[in-house]
Amino acid sequence: MHRFRFFHSLLTTHYSPLTMTFFPRTLLWRSVLLIALLLVIAHLAWLEIFRASEREPRARQVAQQITSAVNLTRAALITADPSKRLQLLQELSQEEGIQIYIGHPGERVAPLGDRPFLRLVEAEVKRQLGNQTQLATSRDGVRGAWVSFRIDEDDYWVFMPRSRLERADPLRWVGWGALVLALSLLGAYLIVARINRPLRELARAADEIGRGRTPPPVAESGPAEIRTLARAFNQMGTDLKRLDDERALLLAGVSHDLRTPLSRIRLGLEMMDDKGDSALKAGLVQDIGDIDAAINQFLDFARITEGETVVPDGDLNAIARELRDRYARGGKDVAARLAPLPPLALRPLAIQRLIANLVDNALRHGGGQIEVTTASEEGSAVLEVLDRGPGIPAGEVERMLQPFTRLDAARSGAGTGLGLAIVDRIARLHGGSVQLLTRDGGGLRARVELPLGVGKK
């Protein structure tokens, strides 16, 4: 049983809301997120390396284009036939986008920025054309690529499209990088999902065992570690099923063997005349009744998961009313406050046993009127049995739901210690839970929560 608790806690671990807020809950999305972060970091690093490696060659290429344009323009102005000079400048403007302007005093020039790429271009242009060369991104409010040169004592400006100073289609590289990143993330998701699929099956099977059911063996596939885990889990499930079957068989056999002599003793007592000690006879009859009740609890505990089929439209309130009326016919004061509930997927006999165990426990150990209530809260049907007894200390609640456990101080007396354990097993069989809480004003509030909706058969 310790092995199952370890597997169940490993495969169905829950995290605090704070953890869930900042980090995914499932192994699949945690792995995908970590791989995505690594890929994004690697992608950004690759882009930075690419920018650094291509910056200087690209700067030299742009500088060479600017230098060629300036030299061509200067040569045209110096050597061309004056009658054809205007035509040549017009062709440069139309075909190359290069325009020539004469410099003048007081012109407003915006220098290049501090980008490393532009600084490299400026240094290379000045190296080829001379340190007196100026480069600007704006002249007299006109934005573009401006480069100055001198002919004799006159200053001229060559104007070119600003694209000459920009990198060629930088978004193309970003787009390709984004595509590679998306494909990598898709591949990572498929790989992790393939690993995660058997883990989901293990978690589902662990949850089935935790609810008292016997799931089919999980597939022993996937990586070697997953196959080993699945094989160990299947073996554990087989061992638990065998132990549970052996325990049920043992309890059923012992109970059957005890009932035969008890029936004979009861028959013998009934045939005795009244001349004997009537108090002794009454005590023996009570002892036999207690033993018979204990045997019934043994059988109930052994057979909880057997036989009964789930009824998809069960009526919890009807079961509670029927039990209330039965106790009333026996002269026991049990009140009921039942709120409207939707149909529930129930095993009616098992739920009847659950409520009866809680009421019997309250009648045996509680004080004042026993009350059964139902309500619908946040997707669950809630059933509570209230008494005014001494209650159960908070530190003992978990232990009291274990089989063969009794609280000697507050709730001692006859019994097997199986009543609350049976309640807990039936609740878990329906996907629900049991809480033993302190009642306002004193007493115990046994609370059972069952999920709304159709359960598994």
C-alpha cells in the first residue's frame, strides 16, 4: 500500500495556486515552456552573432557604393562636356536616384547617428574620399543619404535614397528565424507529448486505484524509463488487487464461519425457559447482536467495490428521506433538512450504507438530535450528518478514516472501527471525499462531498 501512495502522490501531484499562476502545472507544458525559452535564447544569440559578423562587410559594401556614386558624380562634373553635363546628371537622378546640390553657408545638416553600422560606413567613406567628407541623414529638412565633396573651392552634396544606408531586408531574416523557431517548438511539443502520453495513462490509472476501482493495465511503451515505470505500476496494481481479493475472501470466510455457531447460540437462548437468569440471557442476546453487527461491517467493508452498478440519475435526497423514516419507525430521533439536488450518478445501496454508518456513529457517540442535511455547493452535492457529541480532535481526523481505528478517549465503546473507513471508501468510489469537522456550538459535522454529473461505472 505504501508503494501505491508513493506512485499516486508522484503522478497526481497538485501545486499551490501561486505556483500555477507563474508556471504551468503539467509536465507537457513545463517541458515545452523550458524548451521554448532555450530556443528563444539560442535564436536571439544567433541573431546577435549574425549581426556582429555581417556588420563590417555590409558597412564596407555600403561605403563602396557611396564612394562610387560620389566619384562618378565628381567625374561627371569635372570631365563631362558642359553641354551634356545636365543630361548626365538627369540620368543619374532617374536611374540611380542620385541628385546633386550646391552647398551654401548656413545650411542645416543632421549628422549620422551613433549606430555602430553607420559609424563603420562613415569611417570607410572618409578613408576613401578624405577626412573632409561629410555624411548626413538630413539637409535643410530633407531626409536621405547626403554625402559632401569639393571641386576646387565649391562644396557639393550628393543626395541618395536613405535605403543606401540601411541593411537589405532585415525583416526577412527575422521572419525566417520566427519560422525556424515555430517549427522547433512544434517538434518539441510532439516529442514531449509522446513522452507525456504514458504518464497521463499512469496518472489516470493511479486515480482509478485511489477511487477503489481496478483499471486495466497501462501500456508498457515509450522510452526505457517510462516502460520500467509502467511495468512497476502494473505489478503494483496486480499485487494490490490480489491483496484486496485475499482480504475480502478472508473476511467473508471468517464472517461466514462465525455466523453459523452464533445462529446456534441465538436459537439455544430463545429455546431456554424463563427460569434462568433473565439478565444474563438479555446480556448474551445483546452480545450476539453486537457480534452480528460487527460481522456485517466486516462484510460491508470487504464488498464495497463489488456488484452494484452506477445509477446515472440517482436521488440522494430520496435515500436520505428513506433512512430518516426508517430510524423514525425504530423510535430514533433523526431530523432532515434536504435542499433540492440534481440527479447524481450513485450506487444507491452503497450511499444508503454511507448515510446509515454516519447516522449510527452519531447516535452511538453523539448527543442531542441528529440532523441530516443536503446542499449543492460549487459543483458538488454536499451531505452532512450533525450531532452534539464530544467531536473528534483535528489531529485525529485523518487517522479516524483508516480501517480498524477507534478514538478511545472521546468515542469509545463497542464497534469494529470500520464505520468511518467504509464511509470514506464509498465516497472515494463515487469520486468524492469525507471531512470530519467541528460543529459550531460543539459536536461533530461529518461532511461528504460528491461531484455532480455522471460518474464512471
